[in-house]
Amino acid sequence: MEIKKNQEALKQIDSKIIKTKEELKLIDDRIKNNDPIFMKKTINYKLLYRGTRDGDQVNTFHSKCDNKKPTLSIIKTKKGMRFGGYTEQTWNDTNGSGVWKTDDKAFCFSIELNKIYNIIKGKNAIHCGPNYMCYFGNNIFGLYNGAFSRSNWCYAMNESNFQGQEKDFELTNEGNNSFQLAEVEVFEITFE
């Protein structure tokens, strides 16, 4: 019976990373808290990009994710850690050499820790550039071009623009500032 409930709840998101309705609820609740108008609405997730399906090249990521907002990015490491971030900004690089964007409604999350990390008001939420896919905060985590074949990174809590980390590299929980990517998914979010 529990499996059937999970399948029903997860029909709204085509994810290979999110496994239970409780994991999705953590994200749904935080998104709905951004604006009281969203509290009684249903969140729809449209899969824009999946690394294992679409490849790990930054140009493919941008061709599928630019000009879309808001978006939810979800990461799974080879060690099984799952985390991600939400932004109401687009992933467009407006000047061709990289641009920081603020977003006071952005947040990051850890599925394993069941924890939300809120942006520090006025700080840079995301970085959009020619060498990066998802890049949140002043280095809370980021994915490089060719993300499956190289190390990606997570930074220490005092180097992040998000609050709530209790120890360094908590988001990936691997004890250092790099991780190997197993999967990445980016969803466009709409409300009904």
C-alpha cells in the first residue's frame, strides 16, 4: 500500500533521484513558503534536463535550461548523496563570460539530512557561465562542463552564501570539497 501511495505522489515529478513522497514534500513545502499564493496550489515539475539522458556538456544544459524559471536542480553523487537547489532566476549567461545573480527566494537542500539551506538575503544565489551547469551560491555546490568524468565541488560553510550548514561540506557529506556525479536533473516549475 505504501509503494502505491509513493507512486501516486511521485507522478507529478519524473525523477530518478527523488524516491518517496516525503522527499518531495520537503521541497514542495519550501517552494510553497516562498509566496502565500502558492500554498493552495499544486506544483508541477517538467523535466528539462537529465544528465544520463542528455549528456554532461554545458552547452546542452544551457540549450535545455536557459530562459526557464523557476527551476529545481537535483544532484546524486556516486556515493549516493542527494541534494540540490531552487532558483527563480534563469540559467542564462547574459554577458558570455559568467554572471552572478541574486535571488532572495533561492534555497538549497539535502535529501539525506532532510534539511533546507536558505539564501542569505542579498547574496549571490547562482552563477551562470560558459563552463558551468548548476552552480549555487558562492560555491555551496557546482557542476563543471563534462561533470560525469571529473570532480565537481562543494565548499566549506564559511564560503557559502546559504545559511544552515553545521559542518564543512555537509551538503554532500563526503568529508571533502569534491564529489563524483551519478545523476543530475533540472525541472521547470509551474503552479496550478
